[in-house]
Amino acid sequence: MHIDFNGQVAIVTGAGGGLGRQHALALARRGAKVVVNDLGGARDGSGASVSAAQTVVDEIKAAGGEAIANGASVTDYAAVQAMVQQAIDAWGRVDILINNAGILRDKSFAKMEMADFRLVVDVHLMGAVHCCKAVWPHMNAQKYGRIVMTTSSSGLYGNFGQSNYGAAKLALVGLMQTLSIEGAKNDIRVNCLAPTAATRMTEDLMSEAVLQALKPEAVVPAMLVMASRAAPTRAILCAGAGTFEAANITLTQGVWLGCDAQTPELLAERLNEATERQGDMVPLSGAAQGSNEIGKAMAAAPR
């Protein structure tokens, strides 16, 4: 099965460098027309210049592809709506949205300023929300859409000094879970990518050999699969150094203990039964938790 994007239009945010640039180049190479969005700021989100996005557009055009540059900040909903309209005006549709834009403001939680927490959440989470909201009516109308959120192992599993980044990144998984359910009837498939890649955001932290293994290009295949016509939906694909994994948020079978004055002590004693991983499941929606609980309660009820 060859993956191509002929006749399709993609928007990639934060595509002026690093992983986003590789995403934009790969989509264009396989036939997509690409809106290359980048604010052109520093790693911490300061400053702005459309030149980074334009450089990638020039690369795509030099290789025979079609692309346009956009300098909107994803935190500005009106600017994001204008970006989507720019794609519609140029090419008549939007098939693919890659939410890749992000910044870092790393510090231990004890030392972190609230403004730095809020800004990181604003860029990663609300930035993706703005982009999804702006493309959503177009994808619903054409009964087709592919959206990829960029999550992170820092959100899925934690990382010292990244409470702001981790909170925002796991929030994107929650956004994906519900959008994939709401988008299903119109073939809008929504997935998350958890990349391990050496980019400008991480280059100071790694040795040369590791930097080479973690080149951003090694993450791109996972994005291409999740943006393709045959994409899964509600997947969290992890990718780095040529390895691909899946992360899942699971629910254990649990244990019914009832609810009376002694239940807290009983739960403390039998906590290992509640957390036992054998037979755990990946629920299809949040309703599965309630169904499991009611089912066990009904089974335990006196006949």
C-alpha cells in the first residue's frame, strides 16, 4: 500500500524548523499542498518572523511541490481562522491538520512562574483547539478529515521540570479522545503522535550519537500513517530513532467493595486487587468506566 496525498491539502503548524519542517516536506513530497505555518519565534515563544516558514515553502516549491507560508500564532484564534481561510481560498479544502506548534518554558514546579505555565498550555493546548475548531466545519462538510495532535512522553509519563508542558501534552490526548468520537460519523480521524526527536527544543541535552539516532525524519512515518486515507483513529503512536510503539490509557477490571463506613479501610487493604493489570482494557469511551462499575455492583447485589 503506497501512501500518497495527491489532491489533498494539509496545514502543519510550527513547520518552520525541526519536526514540523520534516512533516511539511514529507507531505509535500507525497503530493499534498501544504500550508507551512510558523510564528518564527524562539524556543521560549518570544519574537516572530515569517521567514522560517517561507524558507520551507521555497524548499517545497524547488522540489516541484505546492505550498504557502503563514505566520499566525496558534494562540490567536482569529489569525488561525484566517490561516484556514487562506488554505480554502487557495485550494478549496483542508484534509489534514498537523498540530505541531509548541514552546518550552522548563523549570521545576517550585520555581515556575504561573505566566510560564499558562503560556505553555495556551500554545500547546489552546493552539491545537483553535486549529481544530477552525478546520472542523470544513472537514464535517466534506465528510473527510485527518488530525494529528503532538503529545509527548512528558505528558504520558512525566518529566522533571516539565509540569506545564506535560499537563498541556496530556490534555491533547483528552482532546483527541472526544474529537475522534464526535468526528467518526464524517470520517474525521484524530490521533496523537508522541515523538522522540532531537530538534532545536532539545539539542542542548544530548550527545552527538544520540542526536543522530533521534533525527526528526525518523518520526515522520508515524505522522504519515496517521494522516493517510487508511489512518487509524484514537491511536497514540510513539516514534523515535526508527522505533514505533503505541501508548494506551487502560482501565483495570477493578474490584467491587460496596460503600459503607468500612469501605475506605477495605479499599486500602485490597488496593492491589483494584490496580491489578491482568485483564485490563482500553475503553472505547468514558462510559466504559461507569458500565464496568454498575455491572460489578449489579452482580454483587443480593438476589
